[in-house]
Amino acid sequence: MMKICDPDNATVCEERTVYEALLPLAGARVLELGCGRADKTRAIAGRAASILALEVDAVQLARNQAGNTLAHVTFAHGGAEAIPAADASIDVVLMFKSLHHVPVALMDRALAEIARVLRPGGLAYLSEPVYAGAFNAILSLFHDEKAVREAAFAAVERAVASGRMELVEQRFFRTPISYASFEQFEERILKVTHTDHRLPPELYQKVRAAFMAHMTPQGAFFETPVRVDLLRRPA
């Protein structure tokens, strides 16, 4: 039975440790959905045969394309619900914290699209933030994602229950994140180009106070809980 969280899990690690252990990336044809700043795209670029990295945020996509020096990495516009790739053309699909950003009404279609483009036996690595922890409590003050994260998990459950995809395993862990200052948090989180986080002054001060409660002389440190659903297209 799948579960949305594991409160007792105490594993702390960088996510790279998890996906490198679970995925056969060497020589793989990779599709990344919602690549954002493309940090992970570039991290695996030296191992994969090819990467198609899709992003719906036009501002971030333009930045990725302008800075791309990797011949086998293609940055393109596209969402998970309409993937510009041929049937059975992909070995590994990656979604790092992006399934819950798909409109709820399109989540089932997104899972169907992932199954369509995967080759039989191909893997989908779906990483989602768990709704828990101190950092999530700060974010929820201005951008509460509880409902959409639950909807994303329910869509994965339906994809498995339907037989379209099969569950290989789930992994739960906590990944460390840190900020040198509130200004850095503001730059990375409040000023993202894909979401308008212009906060009214009273709410801004509330968010700042909640963040500063975790501030130390060395910075603010958090451990954010993550769930990975590793799925496979049936052979």
C-alpha cells in the first residue's frame, strides 16, 4: 500500500544520493518535466545519452536555453500533460517537486503521458515534498500547497491502481537546505518567476519573522521531508 508520508523516517541525505542509487542513468534517454533552474539537469548531463528538459515558465526556460552549452541536452517549452515526445521513446522520466504544480484537473493526463512516452520497463522518478516540517510551515504562510500535494499523490495512486504504471518502491528522506540570510530566501523563494508571491506588508513581516526564528550566526538550516515514488511502465 502506498503512503503519502513516513513521519518516523530519519534518513537525511542529498537527493542526488537517492536518484543515483535508484536510476540507471548511464546511456539513458531522459525526460525531465518541470526542470526549473536545471540544476539536476546539468548534474546528470554527463551520464545520460540525451536529456529533454521541459519547463512551462517562459522566463526560466529562456535563461536555461541561453546558458546551455551541452549538445545532448535540449531545453524546450512543455508541460507534463502534453509531452512533445514520441511513444516509448524515453528510458527515464524525472519530476523533481513538479507534479503538484500540474493543474489538478490535468494530473491524470500527465501520468498517462508519462506512461505513453516511457519504453516498456522504463522508469518514472517522481519526487514530491512532504507536507511537514519547519520550512513547510514558513511556506504555508503565503503559499499553502497541502491540497495540491495531496491531489498529486492521489493521481499517482490512481495511475498505479489502473495498471498504467506499477510501483517499484517508495523512498522517504529529509534533505538539508540552508540560507545565509532572509534576503537569500527572498531571492530564491519569493521572487521565483513561475509564481507571483507579492506579499502585502503585514504578511511579508510575518513570513520574515517566522524565517528569522531559525536564523543563527551561520545561517538558517532546515531539513525538508521528501517522498519519491519510483514507477515503472509495465513491460
